[in-house]
Amino acid sequence: MKGLHSGARIFRLRSHGVTIVLDAWLKRPSSIPTYLKIDEVDECDYILISHIHLDY
């Protein structure tokens, strides 16, 4: 994944051997600490995009 904006939050959900990457829409993303960097996403079965991205 490229084009990650500063302040964006990516969540990785894992359950029953399935990995989902979620690009959440947050009004105050800076209020949530960053634990996962995009370079640390090494596997993904599904990507859930919850809002429009005009840049890609």
C-alpha cells in the first residue's frame, strides 16, 4: 500500500486465520496511538475501505 497520509490510522484485524486491513474514517485520528505502521502489514486477505479516497 502506498500513499498513506500523515495522521491516517490503519487497523489490522485477525480472526480464525483471516487478516483484514481496515482504513477507518476517524474524526480525531491523533487521539489514537499508532501501533501498526503500513510497512508492518505483511499479509492481508481482505481490505475494507470505509470512505472515498480521491487521491487513489
